[in-house]
Amino acid sequence: MRLVGHKGADAIRTGNTIASFEAAVEAGVDMIELDVLWQRDGHPRLPAERRSPLVIAHDWEDASRRTPLMLGEALDAFTKPPLDRVEFDLDLKLRGREDEVVAALRERDLMERAMTSGMEASSVHRLRELAPELRRGWTFPKIKRDYRRSRLARPFLGGGLLALRRRAPAMAARGIDRLQPKAIWALHLVVTKRLVAVTRAAGVELIAWTVDDAERMRELAALGVDGICTNDPRLFAAVA
């Protein structure tokens, strides 16, 4: 099973930083997931020379709180010890600059160790056109915020999640047919035996995100997922 550190090891060191990536490697991950974002002055409709560089940040608020890594800086780090020992996933938070991501990977000869993921179908399609050899992941369901943290939304979560869990296998089957991804990154709350069966039959890797509870990790491992993504890679010891 693939052991994935979310933003590196966000529970140990601030995520989407070199220190967090190195902490994840020390904790024994196989892969590091990092977020790729263009900032407000980096919209793809702007001329290339006027765009700000792609950065490693979860969202614009995250990027504004600190000085984020540039994509190039992060990828350079993955060419050197200790990060040269692991694979990595670039989670594209916004669509429209996929060509720059592909070019940055090719420039550093990192295509074989890289995967991409994202919720935007058009981005997955574009990456397939640009780099058929690149492992592409599709992230679902498409959500923009963690509704579990909202008091107003909490009463509706139970029924909504149950309905989503029932629909997830069919959603995955349609997405696999349409997008032809190499992996599906699924919210762990929607993962069931049926979803595992659908992805396995299609030969598509199923990675559950983001799991910070050892008992849930054991449940997912028993279901047969191909990977688990967590903020705290130290928890993987309880699953081994």
C-alpha cells in the first residue's frame, strides 16, 4: 500500500515546506503530496511574461500567510537527498497552467517519479494531451472546503455523505471512462468495497485522503485501497 504524506507531514512541520517534506521522508512515506497554485496575479489569461510563478500552497489564504515555495524550488529539492528517495504528487488546485507544470517536470527529468492530481476534469484532460506518459490522478468528490468544520453544515453531513458514498462507485466508473486516470484520489469517507472493486477492475489506483485516524487507516487497508494520504505519517506504523 502506498503511504502518502499530505503536504509532506503537516502534523509534524508546517505543510508544503521543505522541512515538512523531509519530516515525511523520515517518517517513512513512499510519496509526498504537495499543492500547486497560481496566485491572483498569475491567471493563465495574462501574458506569460506577466504571470507570477506557480507556488506551493493550498489556497490564496495559505500563500498570503507566508512566503511559499516556488514550484521550481520544490522540484529542485526532489532531485537531492533525502527527497530523491520518494515519489511525489502535484495536486493542481487551479486549472490553466498545466503546460508549465509539465515543462518544469521534464526540465528536471522527474516525470517517472511524479504524479498529478486535481478535481478539475479539464485539467486532467489537458495533462493527458501534454504528457501522455505522466501518471494522472483525478480527485473526487469536487469540494472546495471542509464542511465538517462548519457548525451550520454539520447536521446535513450524515445524509449527504451516505448518498455520496452510494453514488461514488458509479461516479468513479464514469470518471475513469471519461478521463482515463492512472489513479483516483477519493475522500476517505466515500470509500467502500464497491468503490475498491470498481477501481481494481479498471486497473486504476485508489488513494484515500486525508486520513488522520489509525483505526480508519486499518479499515481502509482491510478494504483494499492502494494508498492512504495523511497529515501525520507516524500513524502508518499502526497499520503495518
